Amino acid sequence: MSPQPVQWVIGVDGGGTKTLAILADVSGTERVRRLAGPSNPNLIGVDSAARCLAEILSDCCGAADCTPRDLSGVVLGLAGAGSAENRAALEARLKEWFGAGFPLLIETDARIALEGGLGGRPGIAVIAGTGSIVAAKSPAGEIFTVGGWGRALGDEGSGFSIGVEAARALAKHLDCMLETSLLPQALRERFGWDSREALVHALYREKVELSACAPLVMELAETGDGVCSQILRRAASALAGQVFAAFQHIGMDQVAVATCGGLIDRPSAYRNILESELRLRCPHATVRMPERTAAEGAVLLALKMAGGEGVW
């Protein structure tokens, strides 16, 4: 009797700079991992994103000596997938190449971070990187988000919002209105912002990415700089408020909160302040590091598509 063919799933975490794909068998054992360039359709366009995704999916299958027809579940967690139009266009292109029956689900990057951060279980993921969002999963499987409205309407507690506060602090320093802080000198040394003209030029003409200031603020907060510590405390307080709103919505007596995203997924002054704010605002929360990566969260969702439990 010939052995049963192995079933495979693929989970993908795609962003504005890189795309990570993991191919696993249906027991959840990782077999192949591949890295490619950006796949955010908002940044590179739907056609380029679809080509990148098709190539990395094909590469994974080739490395496992299987074909896309052998896949039982494929989940793409993408920055830029919040748009229904983007999701529909990407799905159409990929199914045109791989076939109408290709088992594909396109989710947001926040959704796969939530799944990975909690290992597939109910709870809350607070995600803070360049942007921010709080995502929650109820015991019944309902998904609820707070924040994530982008720079114009929010992104509280994100690298961008921290960078804005850093630039405002420098403006106050140049107006002789800032209390003692090492931040203005550090911004001058790191970015050359030594005058009103330099700051205005950087922000309004060069349109610099202000989230680049966030690591500097975090470094100075580690040394006890009061201005930087207060910037982080305001950012953490905003995120804690969003976590509390999510906690109230999903109706759990006790809740696990995973800290995800480049600013808070490892020990730092910012994460410490956030944990302190969460204890104040949401005492029924247990704060933890993410159990799995976002790409592994996409694998969990793909395992559910293949008929598994989707819990690691």
C-alpha cells in the first residue's frame, strides 16, 4: 500500500520591506522558510505584490518537492490588506496563476500577529511598530480591533507618534521652552537637526520618517532622561487605554496580553512602562512576550484551514 501524500500549509508575513514565508506539514512542523522583498500592495502596487507572493509560494513548494496543488491551506498576512479592494485583487491574481481551487486566505498583518502572539488562543495583542493597533480575540473566536487608524487619525503609541513627540520636544528646545534633556543634543548628533531651519526642512521638505527617532527616545529613557521617559509614558498610556477598551469588548474575566511589534516585543524601557500602565488600566491582564511570530501566526490560521485546531 503506497503511503498517504503529505499535506502542506504555508503562512506568510508580508510587509513594506520584506516577506517571510513558512511551509509546514499539517502537524505544524516547519519544513521550509523563505525570505523575499516587500509585498505591501499599498507601497509597491497590487501587481508587484502578487508577483512577489507567487514567487515565494512557488519557492517554498519547490524546496519541499511539492506543488501548490498539494497545499491544504495558505494564509497571507499582509500590511496593506486592510483594504477589501486590495485583498480581492491579490486573490484574483494568485488564483489566476495557481487555480480557482487554491486554498487562499488573505488577512491583515495585525490578525496574524494576534494569532501568533497568543499561540492561537483568545486574548489581546498590542502591536507597536512604525504604526500601532490593538487586536483581540474572544473565546467565541470574534476578532475585534481598536486603533490602527493610521497617522492622520491615530497610531497612538507607535514609533511614528513617539517620533512626532521627539520633534515637538526639539521645537520647544529651540524656542527655549523645554526642560533639561539630552534629546535635543542626541537629535542634532544623529540627524543634524541643529536649528529651526534644519528641523522644518527635514519634516516638510525631505518628509523624513519620524519613526526613526523612536529608538533614540527609548535609548535615552533607559538612561533616566525625564523628557524621553514622559514621551514613552504618554505613548504607553494611550496603548493601555486601547487595550482596556478591547478587554471590555471581549468580556473575559482574565486576559492574556501579548506585546508584539518591533518596539515592544523584547525587553526595553518602553515595554516596562507599557506593562506598568497596563497593570494600572487593566489589572485583570497578564502581560507576556509573544508566543510565536506573526509568520507562525499565519501558519496557525493555515492549519485551521486544513482542518486542524490552530493552536500551538
